[in-house]
Amino acid sequence: MALGQYQFFLLLSAALLLLTGVFADGESDGSADTGDWTPIKNLKNPHVHERAEYAVTAYNYQARKHLKFHSIVYGEIKWLPRGTNYRFVIAAAIDGENLTITNSYIARVFENIEVGDKTLQAFTPINE
């Protein structure tokens, strides 16, 4: 296995372990984790892609950071009575620096179908 593939495997393994622990707590707003997470098969789907980009934008606003969305490394979805939870491993670069060097983040976005809005529930760096 090439070094790049090995690093990617370690990153993905760490991300999956973090996903099980970081998002274990439920929310009382109808986004509680009650069902099964399903891997997202088409990470290039415009709706999915927009939710991942929203996670970076919302994080930038809340944390006063300047990340630039690069790609979705991995994604899962969970349908709930009041909406949809998206869980992503996102690659993003620090805007203004070398944009070819990305860091990975775990993010969770809840999309409330009743009121038509999105909420960033978590955004955690993996390898900073």
C-alpha cells in the first residue's frame, strides 16, 4: 500500500471511529439519533454537496475562521420524523494559504423539513 493510500486509510478509520463517538448524544429538537445511518452513495449529488458546503460556511461564520470547502471524503444520512441528519468527513483548506493542503473535519448538519432550514450541529477537526 502506498504511503498516500495508507494515510488515507488511517484518516478514514479515525474519522469513522470519531463519528461513532462525537455524534452519540441526541438533540431535543427532533434531530435526535434514533435510526440507522446510511452511507451516501452519490457524494456529488448537488443537494448533498450544498449541505457539506453549508457546514463549512456556517462554521466559518460561527468560529470566525476562513476555511475553503474542498470536497466530501465520506458522508452518511439519517432520515428523521422532522428532517434529515447529514454526517460528513469534509476536506477543507485554510483560505489564503496553500489551497492544495487540506485538513479533514467531521461535520453534522440537520435539515428541518418542517421549517425549511439547516443547522450546523457539529464541526470538529480531525487532523489539525
